Amino acid sequence: MAMARGIAAAIPTATALLLWVVLHLRTAHAATYTVGGSSGWTFNVESWTDGKSFRAGDVLVFNYDPKDHDVVAVDQYSYDTCTVGEGAKVYESGNDSIELVKGENCFICSFLSHCDSGMKIHMIAL
């Protein structure tokens, strides 16, 4: 009987340890991508995502001159129309690190005509 109680007491500890390992491995495998490569966040970067696979937890680094650009996390409609919807998150540091969420992730530059000139990216993170 005492052995059964010992096993029962160990189950929550083992479950917590397993959960910690799973979460740690997820974080350990996150990739970091510099948007636009050595050119950074600039015009005609729209095709930069081609051939890349993204996962939730991956980090995008946007390097740019904040006097000339910004980064705005938007929904699909705002991405398609190059508009900034209410509640959109605006980044303006010039060196922004943004963690991808599972599903659709869309980013544009909100400066006049920049998005229309290809300064936008879209990806699906698995």
C-alpha cells in the first residue's frame, strides 16, 4: 500500500518534468531570422519569405532606420490593402525582435507608399 502511495505521489512530479522538457525543447528549437538578410527591412522585401519554413516561437529581427521606416503587425486585410487597422502593434526602434505566433503573421511598413512598394511580408507559422 505504501508503494502505491509513493507511485501516486511521483506522478504529478513526473508530469511537471515532462511538461518542462516539452516547453524547453520548443524554445530551444526556435530560429531567429533577420528580415531581408543583410539588406534589412527595406523595399521589395516581400519575396524574402519564399522557401522558408516558420514555426511559432521563431523570432524575426527587423533592422531599419527608424527615421525612414517602421514595422506594423497587421491582419490579412490590412496586409492586402496596405492599411493600418485599429489596435495594430507598431514597432519603431529600428531593431525590433518579434516572436511569431502560430498561424498567420503579417507585417507592413506604414510610411506613405512603402507597403505598396513591397515593404511587407506574410508567413504562416506552424
